[in-house]
Amino acid sequence: MNNNIPFEPNNRTTTSRKKTYLGILRGIGYNINYIIGIDAFNPGNLWMLVHSPGITLVFYIVCFFISLLGSSVYIELGIRSLPSGIGEQKYISDAFYPIRNFGYVFSFVAIFIMFPSLIVAESYNSARYFLYCFRRNLNVDWITVIVAIAILFIITLYQLYSNKLADYVNQTLAIFKIIILLIISVIGLVKLNTNSFNWINIFDVSLFYDFGTYGRGWNNINYLIGEFHTCSDDLKYPSLILKYSSLISVFICFIICCLTNAAFITVVGYNSNNSIDNELMPMRFGQELFGENGKNFMAILIAISTFGCVSALIVTYSRIIKYAGATKFIPSLFNAYRANFPPEVGSFDYRISYRISWVAVALGLIFWYIRNQWQRRITNRELIQNQTD
């Protein structure tokens, strides 16, 4: 690996410091959008899982160090795979060498189970909280499904339209999340003088814990590092982005999640005997701070936050499928889909339509095959029955 940055004739590095900073900020934005979804605005679900808001804060600290260590490991693995960012598929294949195709197990699970379920869940949550502003409930019906599909369509559309537009939207949503969460955290903690009683017995806890909610998304930049264009022999630029984007995003999300939890403890408090649905806790929080309009305010914030999470998930999902095609886990024909159309090869916005088309074609072929096999069996059975008669 060549870590030396090539020099131009005027003795300036090819990769400017400004470009490096912009690349780091771009990586932080994608990570933050991936990590911060609905849970940062609704810690009530976590409180009920661990039966204690105080223990939730302790778990955030523990998971912060776990995420920090995991991120550090992924940074080293990501640097080894430069200039591409193939992610877990390559890591697992290298770890279990010489077992062939072992890394494809992750690709299969990620493509068909993990990311589709995450994308659907987050878009579904975005639709529910968006509709809350009009219906004042989180009921599930066909309207919710239609709005969730519309959210997926909008995200897919603007990512197909322009790579730069997708970046601007992603960065805007990430900055929006950080600022809003910091503002509501500060406003909530201001009430600590009058609501300090909510901190009494916050460590009362049963023996049921859950670690799974925090700690995702810090490896997101590993998949996207190949999109930070640079010279073929300039590997220091993407390695710096990978290093600082991952670590900084983990620190930012840890601070924001702790502050938000502290604000919710101060304003709303925790009552194990409270029968109110925990999904409505953000609305209670907003009502305590901003009055009746605070309910709609918090609902809109959650809808926007989950919208950004879906956007980051779709980009990462497309990247995983792109590498699966490049390594011939899926037919290479689909890896070059729309290569002759704008945008040019090398950008990732065409892979959204490629992914949708590939899945549609694959499902169509499977359905066609099963249907024909079924019809053949019926035809053969009828022929045998006619011959015996």
C-alpha cells in the first residue's frame, strides 16, 4: 500500500486539505443519519426493556466503548480493502480463508433480510409519525402503508436524479438532527431545577437487559469509502476519511443520545406502572416543553429523522449489492446496469434503479419457474390419468 500523497509540479498535494475536510463531513453525515433514527427521539422503548432510565444511560456508556472498539477494528479492515469499500463480505472471506464463498453468506442475509427489513421499518415509522400530525394517533392502516411507499419512492427518486442532491439532502438532515436534538436536550435539562424529583430511583431495575438498540451504523462509511473519488495511488485521502468519519460520528451520537435521555428523564420521568403507550412519549415530551403544538413538533422531528435514516440505509444497501455484483455473487450483467446512461460509471446513484430492477427480475424469474413447474405437474398428471382411462 502506498501511503504517499502524490505531488503536483507546484509541490502541492493532489488532495487538498479542504477536500479532505469535506470528505470527512460527508462521511460523518452518512453515519449519523444511519445511527440516529427513531430511538434518539423516543427512549421510552429502551426504558421499558431495561426497566430503568438510569441503567439505559449506563448501557449507552458501555455500548459507546464497544462501538468505539468495533469502529477502530473496521477502520483497519477498511484501509486494507482500499480503494474499494466492500465491507463485511471481504472481511469474512479473508477471515475464513480458504473456505470458498463464506463471505457471500453475509451478502445474502444483508441483501434479502437485514437491509430490506430495516428500510421498511424506518420508512413505516416515518409514515406513522408524519400522519400523527393529521390524525393524532399512530394507528396502522392502508394510508400508513401508502405514505411509507411514497417516502421510499421520494428518496429513490432524488437519489436517482442527482448524486450531489442526495449528498446535500443527507448532510442537511444530519445537521438538522444534531442541532434539533441538542436544542431539545438543553431545553429539557433547563427544567432540572423544578423536575429533579424525576431523577430519584432512576436505577431501580429488574434483571432483563437489552444491548441491541445502540451500536449500529458506525461501520456505514466502510461501504461508501469507494465513492470518495481520488487518484488511484492516493490512498491516504480515503483512509483519513474512514478514520475520522467513523470515530467522530460515534462520539457525536454518544453525546447526543446521553443528553437526550437525560432530557427525557428530567421532563417526562419514568414510571413502571404507567400504562400510557411508550410510542407516545415523544409527544408527551413535546407537550411538556412547548404546549399542545409540541406534540406535532416532536412527531415531525421523528418523521424527518427516520426519513434521513432511510436515505442512508438505501445508499448503503445499494453499495452492498454493487459489490455483490462485482464479486459475481449476482450476475455481473446487473452490476453494469445503466452504465451507458448518465450518471457516469463510478457514481452510485444509478445503483438504486439497478437494485430495484434486479430484485424485480429475480422475483419474476422465481415466480415464473415455480408457476411453470406447477403447471407441468398438473399437465403430466392429467396425461397419466387420460392414459390409464
